[in-house]
Amino acid sequence: MDKNIKIFVAVVGLLIIGIIAMVIIQSGNNVPDGKYDAFATCLKDKGAVFYGAFWCPHCQAQKKLFGSSAKLLPYVECSTPDASDQTQVCKDKKIENYPTWELADGTRIPDDSLTGAGVKLETLAAKTSCVLPK
């Protein structure tokens, strides 16, 4: 087989593998659109705040648990745009780990997952009395 054909076949094969991987990753988040809208709104109404950083994989995993409802979360970005420092609000709150959930009474809920996916939704529901949809 000609060298150029081998390279072409290899590139096409890699593209196919990449597309398959993207489909598998996307299918891992099967949260229906809006499923957690009321839950996220309740968390905000109860005074819970989610502190995180854009570069934090655990924070991204936390948001992914909410699916499209993540846009409604009471989220505070703690990283400066260049990721070199922390914002003043997070310094003032003494936020040291991400994600950090703080309740209205000042209680903090640490990441309780073994996989680094953030705080379990069941834990947030129990601590805030917000109803978690099934």
C-alpha cells in the first residue's frame, strides 16, 4: 500500500475513533433538559452557594450532574480569568477547595463523592430540604 494511502487511512480511522468517543461521552449525561430547574432554583432560594473554578474538573462534573439546569445554579466563580489567582469574594469567604457549597447558615458541604463528581444531589437535597426530582 502506498505511504500516502496508509496515512489517509490512519487519519480517517482516528477521526472515526474520535467521533465515537464524543458520542459515548455525550451519552453519559442523560439528564433531560430542565429536569433539575426547580431543584437548582430552590437551592438558590434557600441561600445555598456553589463556589468553583472554571479550570476545576470536579466543578465541571458537579455542573454536569445538573445537565441544562446548571445555568440556574447559584454559582460563584473563584478563579481569575488567567487562573493565576482567586477572586476577592472567594478570598473573603476563605474558599480553599473546589467545589465548595455553602448554605445560608454558613455550613459548608464538602465534595462527598468518591469519583470527584462534586457533592451528591441527594446530599444537597437533604441539607436544604429542596425536592430532588426522580
